[in-house]
Amino acid sequence: MTVHFIGAGPGAADLITLRGQRLIASSPVCLYAGALVPAELLEMCPEGARLVDTANLNLDEITAELVGAHSKGLDVARLHSGDPSVYSAMAEQMRRLDAAGVPYDVTPGVPAFAAAAASLKRELTVPGLGQTVVLTRTSARATPMPEGEDLATLGQSRSTMVLHLAVQRIDEVIAELVPNYGPDCPVAVVAYASRADETVLRGTLADIADQVHAAGIKRTAVIIVGQVLSATEFIDSHLYSVNRAR
């Protein structure tokens, strides 16, 4: 028996990986992260499967479900939105499973920031302009950020920045970013990336907050900040250069 941590992707059901789809279809127990996981994926579960919405469960209750399935010899598809390597709370579940002697594996998924970049039709690493991407969030009501990982500090490099779980604090986020990036820095907000109800906003740090408020976006959104979002004049990469030795 194995607990399969599976990245369910950013929202569109057809962005699930082939491996993820196969594991869902073969697991008699499925734990999923509420409305963040598309209903179409749950339809892939085998007939009679136990479906558990973890949206209102605490860590102890989730662990009990996983360990209980293990005691019955049942495989579990543990679905997390996006990719489980980022902001999934997978680490503490693994720690509990290690203590209980329950085996597990991980299947990656399409992360929300990648889906957002696809919707924007933008590469986040542009030659000569931006080669570093910072993935971060804000603390607000969530787990406190470690020392030195505040936006003012992270923004000093002016690297392309992707913020998860932060759109509800858009005014505070902008105030912390402007001193480093400047008010004219391009920014985009993508809500429900890849879904039918996706919303894409483009602007600058000077006007994006007003757009977010006007659109009523308060959750399930990614904020991307950086010059790569409007880049048109940049050098070609060495990858396909005629001068590259092949």
C-alpha cells in the first residue's frame, strides 16, 4: 500500500499528468483539497472509491485517513492543487507518515505560476533581462515568514517575483515592492489560471491594485512582477546561437 501525493495541476482537469491520472484511477481512496481540485479528476476514481474532502480537516484528521487506509492495505491518491513541492503542506504529512511507517511517493503537477505564465504568453526568464525567479508569499493569517524573506529584502535584486497566497493583501504587497521595483514595473495578476473562469489583469505596480479591487479578486490568484512581462528588446539566448559549438 502507498500514499501517492499527486499534483492535480492549476485547475484545468486535462493538465493532470498521465502518471497522476493512472494513480487516481487505481487508488480506492482519494483525499483532495476541496474546490481547488477539479471535479473531473474525481470522476477518474474507481467505482466505489472513498472520496474525502480535506478542506475542513486538520492535520491529525488527514493523517488518520491516510494511516487508516494503510491499515486496510488500500492505496491512496492524495491530490494537491498545482504542484505539491510548493505551498502544499505535504512536508508535515510526510513527517507523520514516516513516524507511522507508511510508504509514499510523489507525482509532480503543473504549478499555478507556470499556468499563469502560459496564460500571459510569457517566459519568466528572458536573456539579459531576468534569469532568476523568486517564488514567495506573504504571511498575513498564514504561517509567519522566516527572517530575511520579507518582500522588501527579496525585492532588492529586482528579480522576477511570483507571489502566491497574497492577492488579498494586494495594497500592502504593492507598498512593499515599489521601493525596489518602481511604480512603473510591469505586473500581472492571474486568477484561476487555466480554468474556464480565469481572469487575467495586466498593469504596473502603480495601477494593478485598483484593477484587482475592481475585478473582485480575493483568492486563488498568482501575482507576477518583473520587467520580463513587457520585454520586447532583448538579446537572443546562447542556446540556439549560430555561434554555439555543436
